[in-house]
Amino acid sequence: MTRVKICCIASMDEANRAIAAGAHALGLVAEMPSGPGPIEDDLIAEIASRVPPGVDTFLLTSRTDADAIIAHHEVCRTTTLQLVDHVEPADRARLRRELPGVRIVQVVHVTGEGSVVEARAAAEYSHAVLLDSGNPALAVKELGGTGRVHDWSLSREIVETLDVPVFLAGGLNPGNVAEAVAQVMPFGVDLCSGVRTHTAGGFMLDTDKLARLIAAVSTNGEGTTNG
């Protein structure tokens, strides 16, 4: 069954609601150059420490060298490091050596045919690859949370090419996630804005959207595997 990762978790209450709905993993966004959802490292650490076994916690870090990423992990202590910007293979190899119990997920922002080659390189020393719709080439980097859908045919090509699990992100919501799973066949899907609603209290996790998302993935994602 396709895994579901709910990103931009902003509180323990949101974490609990995502877990209760059936999420397999939670994304905790640290400081970013742009985009929604960043929270303080001490809150990331608190949430990560309270999530029950069996649910993975992803630290979304924009740091790009091994020393800085290791230092970030030592503060936050998540089960997984999601590298939202390009990290050199040598640095990923070092992360694997020095953080043996932590999973490494390299993000690839799908912007064109070159992303297929980039994804092959990203798989080296990574436990998984996550395909998103940012644009690291901008003056102010977009490293996720854009709400944009990218070319799923390229994502499908990447899934068929790689030997590691592939997560799909970028503009997913309860209305299109079943089609995305059918077309791309990812190991997992990753959503932030697609399961949130603007309220007086902010851009809040929406329990109804969560339920519809999980139902759509459960109904239409059966049998989809990668890695």
C-alpha cells in the first residue's frame, strides 16, 4: 500500500491528528529560504520525541554539508533526514556512516528531463528519493511547499529507473492523489497544503481533507510498490 507522509506539521495536536487519520510519516519543516510550515528546532525535537513507534519523523533541512546536517540532527533527533537542497554524494555517504540509524531521503525538484539524470545521482547513498516541485535555481530558492504539480510522466520514469523507494510530492490533494498514484506508482505520497485550510487560526490541518486523502490512497493505491 502507498505510504502517506503529512508534511508541515506545526504542533503535537496536528501530529496526533495526522497519525489518527492513518499517516505513516510526519514532515517537520526547519528554517527555509521560502515556503510554508517552518517551525523552531526545539519544537521539532519535542514532536519527534513524542511520536509513537511505527510512525517516521522527517526533518526537512536546507543545510547542504555533512557537518551542518549532523549538527541539525543532533538537535532534532528525527528518524529521517529529508535533504531539500542538493547534497553531494560524499556528504550523503558520510551521513550514512555517522548516523547509521537515520534514513536519508534526497529531494529532487522535477523541472525537466534533466531531473531523471539528477534522480539517478540522488539515489546514491540515499535510502529514498522524494520528487517535489520547487526551483532551487531561483535567487530565493524554492525548496518545497509550492503547491504546484510537476510532470508526472517524468516522475513515473524516475520510479521505473531507481532501485530505491520514491516519494511523490508537489500539488497533491484528496482530489488528484488517486490519479497521481495510478500514474506514478510511488512508494509514498507527501502532502502539505493539500490537506490544510485557511482559518482564523492560520493554515490549519483539515481533518476532513485528511480523511478523504487516506480513503483515496487506500482505495486507489493498493498494490503500488517501489523499492
